[in-house]
Amino acid sequence: MADSSHQPDGIAIAARDLEKRFENVTAVGGISFDVRLGSVTALLGGNGAGKTTTIAMLLGLLVPTGGTIYVLGTDILADRHTALPRMNFSSPYVDMPHRLSVYENLLVYANLYGVSEPRDRVRELARDLELEAFLNRPLGKASAGQKTRAALAKALINQPDLLLLDEPTASLDPDTADWVRGYLDDYRRRTGATIVLASHNMAEIERLCDHVLIMKEGRIADRGAPEELSARYGRQNLEEVFLEIARSRNRAGAAR
Amino acid sequence: MPVLLDPQRLWGMMLRHWYLLRSSWPRILELAYWPTFQLLLWGFITTFFLTHSSWVAQAAGVLISAVLLWDVLFRSNLGLSLMFLEEMWARNLGQLFISPLRPLEMVGALMVMSFLRTIISVTPAALLALPFFDVWIFDLGLSLVAFFVNLMVMGWAVGILVSALVLRLGLGAESLAWLGIFLVAPISGIYYPIDVLPDWLEPVAWSLPSSYVFEGMRAVLFDNVFRWDLFAGAVGLNVLYLIFCTGVFLYLFGVARKRGLLLQQGE
């Protein structure tokens, strides 16, 4: 049963003192943040900043060593299966079976997510995401752009209230990447879904996100709307802010 | 009340492995190839022994029935282990376990699909035994069902344990899928009675459900008696092993979630 007692109204994710240590390495060092319902929040940071680890903990795929996480009113550490049907995830680093066709993969996941009319939902997504031309092709024989669209279709198969995306446009050509961003923006507007995305692409974040958490060495180095951050650091854009934070040694932790 | 075994999620996992199986005809042919090969080899050995061994001559089908039943155990185990390995090779475990799929549902679906793969594997060999060697294993009647079910369940238990160990140790340990079941073959009394083994090894053999099944098979073929005591021994041990191995799987799944292994697995 959902327990919303630790999660304020209007908040999709409430993480408190979230920590993950692997033996002597601290991947995420006690971070706290809220993600508002219906917002698009970016996790921004360099390689090894702790973005993917944080997302894996939000999904319940990785158990934190400390802290609490409430997702859509559910304590994800105690009962992730209540929240999982309302969430989904896409990442270029987590695959689907290559020997199955795009259609077969989507039908499998439609059933795993308990979609009521799985075949109809797959056809609907195939139409929306322009998958029809390669729907019966083995996923392993699809191009990078086609694979990304198939992965996006899988991530939307259950019409999630919370969508977590890890580098959703990595390795895509600019045209396909732009199309994906447009689709995500449209999905959020149509459904009111909350989106959390980890990305290195500053233009993508500036276009899609209304809130940014900048991570560095497992901590939140700063946070705010993209334009707020630029103004605070006296910079032209988010990329310059990111570079300043990434290259500074002392700011990390100041904004925890 | 949370649903621990949701039929639609079980169906989704079964579909995943059915699609994989049907995507490759060589894969299906290979399933039937080895049991048929074994049948022919042991069938001709039996034909030779019939005129040279009084023991085999008492029950012509004993070695052929043994080879077919051994394949039930072997295929049941290998089917489950390989389907789990497929998820690791495909780097699909992360996707599966961010969905509402529960570990027990995955195990349940792999059991059902392992049953299907075993039927595909052993049916051609069982049918060919009639024209080649005049042995119709279905003459064992209901006792065949008892032997089949017990060997399937033992194969599942070993497969679940192997899957758990590979999840924990990584794909470097994937050969356990084959090694695990062959470890029990010499002490299961497949082709010879348990009392052939050295005295100190017999208690080990009697700790395996398979030993009870193959002794039971010989009792039916030689004495025309279904030994309920052996059946009860096999069922009791299978229940214990299935619970134990599933417990180990769930425990090591929890360890994998703590160590981040579900995201890292892959070739």
C-alpha cells in the first residue's frame, strides 16, 4: 500500500540522505532532493558523478547503504513493487534481447507491466513513434536511432507517471536526437508525467528541464532552474556553469 | 495484498523465451539432437548386452529407459540455467527487474519453459526407441509420470542454484550450467544400482532424488513393482532441495541488488 506520510503533496520523488558505498568507494554521498510532480528534472554531472547510481536507487534496482526514497508516495526501499507499475526507464546501457523483434520485445514488456490490451498498446506506440517500418525486425539488426526509438517505446509501454531516462539521446544523430526530445516534451505536456533524466547534453537540458541537480563526486554541487544557475554563476549558459563547477575543487558539498 | 505470482507477468516471461526458441530452427533441432544421439548409442550397446549380459537380458529396456530419463533431468536443468544465462548474455536483467516482475515469477516462468524444452528434447528419442530397439517407454505407465516429474523438479532445483551462483559470480562461472548436473550423474545410479558404489559414497547417492528415481525405474522394469518408499524419498528430497535452492536464489538476488550486479551483467 502506498505510504505518502513522508512525501509532501506535489512531490513525485523525495530522497533524503541517500548514500551508496561500494566497499571503500562512495558513489553517492548522502544527497537529499525533491522532484516535483509533472516537472522535468535533470541530473547533470561528469562521468562517475553518481547519476546512474542515483537513478538505479530510485528504480529500486540498487539498494542504498543509507537514506530514504519515496517515489509516487511509496517507500521504494520497503515496497518497490507498488511503484514500479507506474514507472519506467530507458538507457542506452541497459539492453533488450537482440534476437527478438521490436514487436516481440514490446509485447513481452507490455505483459510484464500488466498492460490491459498489450497488442493494441504496442500498435499504438508503433504508430506514435514511427516504428512500423522495422517492427518485425530483430532488435539487433536495427540502427542506433531505431533502437533508441524502440527503447523509448518500451519506456512508455505502461504510460508511466514517472519516467527515468539515462542519456536518452546518447549516440544519436542531431535529427533523431531532436525528434526524441520533441517527443518527450510532448509526452510530458499530454500526460503530466514527471521526467528525470541524466545527461551530458547541456542544450538538451536547457530545452527540456525546469530543474537541474548538478552532481559532482557523489554529491549535489548545486541545484536550480537552468536560467537561475546561469545567473548565479554569471555565465551565458548551463555548459559554462557545468564547467566551472566541474573544475572547482571547493564548491562540491556547499549546496547539499 | 500484493500479488506474488501474477499470471500476466508469468506469461510475459514465457513469451520472451518462446520467441527466442522459435527464432532459431537450429536451436530447436539441437534440443532433440543430443537425446536422440544418446538413445542410439545406448540402444546399440543394449542390443549387444542382451546377448552378453544376463542382467540386461532380464529387462531389455533398462538402459534405454535410463538414458531417456537421464535426459529429462539433464534437459530440465540445462533448460532453466541456459534461459537465465540468456538474460545475462542479453544484458536484459536490468530491464526485467525495473519492471514489476518479481524474482519468483521469473523462476516460475523459466520452470514452465524448461518443461516445454524438455518435452521437445526427449519426445523424438522416446518415439524412435520403438522402431530402433522395440522399447516403448510409455509402457511404464503412471510410474513414468512419477519418474518424469521428480527428475524435472530436481533439474529445476539444480538450475535455480546454478542461476543464483552465476548471478553472484558473473558469467565467468557460466560453465556451472553444465558441470552442476554432471557432478551428480555418476552417483545417481542411472545405468547401475546404487549398491555398485563404494560404501562410503552410497549415503551421498541416497541424498539425491535421482537415485530414488533410477532405483524405482529398475524395480518397475525388473520386478514389475512400483516402490512407493522410493517415490516418497524422491518427493521429500525434491521439496527440500527446491525450497533450499529457491531460498539461495532469492538471497543472492538481494545481494545482487546491494552490489549493483543487475545493471553490470553482460558479455
